[in-house]
Amino acid sequence: MKKIVLIDGNNLLFRSYYATAYSGSLLKNSKGFPTNALYGLINMLNKIITEEKPTHIMIAFDKGKTFRHEKYDVYKAGRSETPDELKKQFPIAYELSTAMGIKHFEIDNYEADDIIGTFAKAVDSEEDAEGLIVSSDRDLLQLISDKVKVKLLKSNDYIMMDKEKFKEVYGADDPKRMVDLKALMGDASDNIPGVKGIGEKTAISLIQRFKTLDGVYENLDSITTKLREKLEADKDNAYMSYDIATIYREVPIDKDLDNIKYLGINKEDYENILKELEFYSLLKKINSTITTETKELKFKTITNLNDLKLSSSYAIYLETLGYNYHTDEPLGVSIYDQDKSYYIPFNLLKDSDLFFDNKNKYTYDLKKLLY
């Protein structure tokens, strides 16, 4: 199974920059070059690779004005100018992504969202693939499908958005309805007007009731007078907003997934960039995280718990078929006790108190294991 990770590069860089800029902590190297956004980007990319283990990965960036500005000349008007300290870091971000084995894209006349949407469409049509979009931008929720999820970043966490979670949050079966919602409620960050006087709560209730923007306007007679007047007055804006909010999924780009295979870090190039940026703490981690050595993994699959002989301490990890351990099927656990490695299918553990002993245990995501 191909694991395709599609990253919103602008989103990650802006998040990284403002995470420290707001507090007045703007990192610079000894030459005075700003580095805070790049430092955050590296850490986030490394975390994504470690957690998601992609076979294929890409990162998309915006490149100036797009076809949306031609349709709606005040698109994104009112946004603060991108700080010079952040602008300077974008070219290095492109170099970093290449050094980290991640192909990057920026295409004239299109946004990063459109590039991601084009690759997400390729994932949808690939039989042996699953996709994950990484961003805090809710616009990208419209790309959720049976094969594509969105890791919606929050300030200190994330929400894994799939079709089921989208329905739970927005009450709509089809994530494409995110466009209908934006057509009604607008988006101040992109200067998309929507319908004046309609916020998220009202927009959600209308889409839950009438399914689509067309459905809303086909049933105006059944809507209360005050709300109907708002919808009638701003009908043109609603449909224009729908058009602007729709991610374009046919960007003229080679979307063959084999072109975004994860290549792994180019150690020499990566080290050189880190040295130039003076990221010495990251340099120290390289030798402990990058290796060309391979080892044969030897382990024993346990079919009878009486065969399991563990020392006084061991590492244990529970794997589930998905990201939500409250609902996804548990597969089994792996164990390592500094001597041998074991795999235990979950069906052997369901009624066992094997791990409720006094031995020292080491794990990742303790809450999942306890659950």
C-alpha cells in the first residue's frame, strides 16, 4: 500500500514563523538571517515523516497571484503583508525540502491547495494508495474521500478528519459540502464574502437541511423571512464565493505518484544547510537518526502466552488499523526485552492480564495501550 502524504508548505511555514514571532522570539543566525520559520518547518517535517512513514511525499507552496484574482480582484485583500523576515526563508525552505528527500511544487497561477487537490485526485484513482493531507486550513477538508484524510493541525494537537469525522462536525455526508458552507458563511481570511449576516452555525444548519447551496436557493419559500431576505440579497455573492472556494484539481502538472516517492535525507546537503543556518542541536541528532545500516529483523509470533518468557523490563507497542484507537481495530502488540522480539496477535490478549504485573514497561502513546 502506498502511503501518500501531501503537505501544505505555506501553512506550515506561516505557523512556524508566527509561533515564535508573536512572542518576540525571532531566531537569527550570526549573519542576521532569520531562521525561526525554517527551524519549525524542519521539526514538523521530521515529525510527519516519523509518525506517518510515507512511501510518497510532497510539499506545495503558493506562487503569487492566481486565476482566482482574475475572477475576483479583491481575493485575499486585507491580509497583512507577509513579513520580510518570513519571505527570506521561503527559498531556503525549497532547498531544505529537496535535501530532506521531499519533492516541492509551486506553480504559476495556482495555489498550494490546487496542487494538493490535483495529487489527492490521483490518490483517489490509484488502487493501491491512501493519502493524508497535512494542514490547518479547513478549505482542504473538501478533498476528503474514502482514500484521503486530512490531518487538521491545531495549536498543540491535531484532528484526524475523515468522512465520518466530517459528518460528526458538520452534519454533512459529503466533505465536498465544505464548499457550500463557505459559499454561505464566507471566509474573512481569504476575503470571500459569502452571504452577509450568515455565520458558521446558520450555514451548517442550512446545509444539513437542504444538502447543497442549490438546495438552499431552491427552497427559499420554506426559510424564515429574515434569513430568506439575506439569502436573496446576496445570491450572486454566494455563487461567486462557491466558485472561488472550490479547489481546482486539474493543475497542469505531472501527477504521477511515482514522481513523489520519498527519497530519504541527502545527508551531505542537509548537513550543509543546517550548518549555514547554525542549527547545531539538529546537527547533533543527525548521526543518531540517519543510517545506511540495515539489519534483519528477527521476531517470534506468539500463539500461546505460556511461551512468552520476559525479563524484568521490556518495551511494548500496540498497533491499530487506523488513527483512532477508540474505534479502530487493534491488531496486536510488539515486545522487545533487550534480548528477543515478539509479536502477539490481539485476540490472545483480550482476556489476559499479562501486562498488569510489576515489571517495568516502556511504550509510546500510553493512553492507547491503557484503553
